[in-house]
Amino acid sequence: MGKISLQKVEKRFGDVSVIPPLDLEVEDGEFVVFVGPSGCGKSTLLRLIAGLEDTTSGKIFIDGADATQLAPAKRGLAMVFQSYALYPHMTVRKNIAFPLKMAGVPQAEIEEKVDYAARVLNLSNYLDRRPGQLSGGQRQRVAIGRAIVRSPSAFLFDEPLSNLDAALRVNMRLEITELHQNLKTTMIYVTHDQVEAMTMADKIVVLQAGVVEQVGSPLELYHRPRNIFVAGFIGSPKMNFIEGAEAAKQDAKTIGIRPEHVTISKDSGAWKGTVTVSEHLGSDTFLHVETDLGLMTVRSGGDVDVHHGDTVWLTPEADKLHRFDDKGLRIA
Amino acid sequence: MARAVTPARKTVNTAAAWIVALIIFFPILWTILTSFKPEPVAVASPPVFLNFDWSFDNYRTVIQQRGYGQFFWNSVVIAFGSTILGMIIAIPAAWAMAFVHGPRTKDLLMWMLSTKMMPAAGVLVPIYLIAVYFKMLDTQILLTVVLMLMNLPIIIWMLYTYFREIPVDILEAARMDGATLFNEIVYVLTPMAVPGIASTLLLNVILAWNESFWTLNLTAFNAAPLTKFIAGFSSPQGLFYAKLSAASVMAFLPILILGWFSQKQLVRGLTFGAVK
């Protein structure tokens, strides 16, 4: 079981309010991702749940029991840190065994569980090495191993992939998703990378300055962003925003259109512009087009033959337009 | 760009380094030479350098007549005792200052260091009177405690610096893994800080071993360490330079050997944190 519920949780450092009172429900078995720009309070929120920071006010319930005042170890949660935070003076075996040793588990059972974790994570050949002798990906797996042996009610991940190179990051992303499917344990995952959030989450919590901007499934956030911030944060490349007369035509202060919902033509269309940069990725082409409405990004097929300096016409798909009012909120 | 080192320049530099080293080392070398001389040669003018009857007589006399063994043992107990006692207090203190620092931690550290700026003689009378009151003059316990107090600021400062190098993530991981504060310090912090702890230990053993103000003032015979042993040779009957030298050599030799073997550790510890 791993249902976590935050009720009016608030965190202040002195006079600075990092997290204004916030409510959040994490259901048992869910993969929840906290995403937001750096400094938005997502790591602080995770640390509050972990118990590494004290709440200023509000309550945290884990499996229905009030855990607000419990020590980190008593909350039944396991955490994986961005820096891995392995014990450098212990072997991989001892690292993974450490939480069990602290819990006073008998030696035979420790060995059994460590071997199991090592098998699951492909670490069996490295058990007698020290963290310093492992690659980044292996270290991350040791950190995950140390978390799974305890059979926690929920896993907390604090930007676990940020220190890995791009290729490894994609692999580990898959491994963590698979792990979640096998263990079916609640996972809370913090990242600033919206791609990680979109690919891994059952539910995404978008945070800005400690405030929850929107909670929803990845596709909900993509299709129906609640405000301009979420619209701009979710999706890559970023959504194009247009203000002024063009927006007023749609009865909105601002309209937004995703790069993939704009069609490009050399002959005719709604908005005329000049290509400034074209990025050919093979499968896709990202075109940056200077128009009278401002710089727009367009995502188009890999075989599109448009280059720097070409004049093009852009047409948004009418049913994919997002409209926002003067407060930046979505107009239904 | 690396500077060009010509062979001539290298020779000059090497020679200069040796000369400086010899000048610094000369008093110690002279003490060692003197310790092998008969008393009249030791005070001869002009001084005799190597051409004399070498003998261990001074050592024999010093060991047999003055009870070197007991002084040596007192030195060991006081130096190691005060250091270990200091460590037991300083490790948790440095942990608190390094990992749960408050707005006044820096001030507290500076205040502790400031106590080292006061001349020891300033607190001699009160400490002496306290010792008299508790009937602890000339005891190993008194010396151990006093020297521990004298060196505690340095121990805490050194450990604090080393602990600051340890990523707090690792301690938090231990906390998540169910380690109590005690386990966190014993299983995680201390093993990671071993180089720092070792050099702190060594430096403080050396400081305590060579400490002479308190040892001379608070001991008579029972708890007297080697510093008192040496001082005993500047007696009212006159100075016995050769025997004094032999006693000095026997006082610094143990710590010199200890220092020699742990040189690597000591240098690493003292420069730890200077370069990241």
C-alpha cells in the first residue's frame, strides 16, 4: 500500500514561502511526476514527503496514518537521489544491504534479498565492487537496488537521471518504467525534464513557485492545459503563443498553437513568414519562422525541403488552437 | 605553460633546498650529536662536531637513574587519552556544526577559536585552584582533561572542515535507510571521514605530546610526562647538556617515528579540502 495524501502542506524558510499551502493526493500504485522549472519547489515537496524537511504547517498522510512528525526511516519510503548518494566506503553488496542491516533483518534474509535485487538490476557481477569502480548507470542501479530491498510503500526519485548522458538516460527511463510495472509500487518522481514526465507518468503535477498549476495525465496536460504556463511547459518544441489582433479574432487575450499543429506551405496559408533556421532531425524538421506575429516554431516531416531564407505560409489547425483569457487561464 | 627547467637551475634549486633544510634541522642534529658526547665535550669551545668518543653512557644514565619508563608511559596516556577524549566530544560537535548549522554556527566556531588566542597563563591560576580543590594535582586524569580542553577547538575546527566536504545527500540517504543518528555517525560519516579523522588524531597527539606549559605546571612526579623529564635536567646543580640532549632525543624519538610512518596521511589530511 502506498497512498500519500498532503493536506494544506506549507513550507517556509524564514520569511520566504517556498511552498504555499498545498493539497495533493497520490493514489496507491500510481507513478506521479512532479515537474517544473528549477527552483519551483518540486524537490522541496519531495523532501517534505520523505521527511528530510519539516513542514511549516499542514499534514502528510501515508496509508491513512498521519506521518507529519515521523522520522524519515519510519515512513516506509525509499529515496533515490540525483547524486546517487551511495556509501563510497562500502561495496555494492553492503550498500544494498545497508537499509536491511539498519532494520535488524537476519543475515541470511539480507543475503537472499540482496541477491534478488542484484539479479533484477543486473548487478550480480558487481556486488564486490565499490561505487567508485562503477559507471554512472550502474551506480544509479545500485541506488535503486538499495531502495527496492526494503519493499517500501512508495519510492521517491529526486531527478535520478540528471547526471547520466543522453543515451543512458533513455535506457534508465525505460528501466524505471518497467520496474514500476513489475513492482506496482507507488512512485513519486521529480524532474525538470518534461519529456521524462510525459513518457513515465500516470499523473503529472506541474509546479511553479511552489504552486500546483495543474494535475493530470500526460495527454490531458498536452491537450487541455489549464493555463499558459502549463501549455508552454508541456510539449517539445514549445507551444507558439500569439497575442493582439489575431488572438482577439478568437475572443481571447492569447492564443496558442503547438508546432506540430501548424502546416507549412510554399504557396498559400494564413500567416506569411521567412524561415530563419531549419533543424533537420531526420524523422522531423523543426522550422523557426519569422512572421508578422512573431517568431513561430513549426514541426514538420523529415523530408520537408525548406531552408534558411525561404518564404513560407503557415496555417494552424483550427480545432487545435488553445485560447487563454487575460489571466492566462484556458477558455473552454 | 610549464616553465623550462634547465639542468643548472635544477642543481641550484636542489642545493638551496638542502641548505635550507639543513639549517632548519640543525638544532635537532646538534641535539642528537651532543647526546653521544661525554659531558666535558658537550660544552667544549670551540664545539666538537664529530671527532669525539661516541658512547651510549648518557642514555644509560638517563634511563637507569631517572626512570624514563614512567615518564614515557605518562606521555602516552596523556597524549592519546586527551586526543581520544577530544575526538569523542568533537565528532558529534563537528557533525552538528557541519550538517545542522544555524545562523550562529560561524560565530560559535570563531568564539571557540578565539579561546586559543588567549595566553594559557591567563587561566593557570583558576585551573590550578580547581585542581587543588578536587585534589587532582599531579594526576593523569587532570592532565588528560586539561590538554583535551586546550586542543578541543583545533580538533573541532579540523573535523568541521573535513565534514563539510562530505555530501549531505549521503547522510540523508542513511537517514532514509533507517539509520539512527548514532548509526549514521558510526557507519557512514566516520568511515568516510577517516583521512581527516586520522590526521586530526595525529596532529593532536603531537601537540599534546609536546605540550609543556600545563604538564610542567600541573605535575610533580606521578603524572609527569617526558616534557617534565627533560626539564628535570636543568637542575640547580648546573646544566648537564649531554644528558639533557639524550633525554630530549628519547622524548621526541617516539613521536618522530610515529610522524614518519604517518607522514603521508598527515600531509593528505592537512591539505585536504585545500584543493577540490
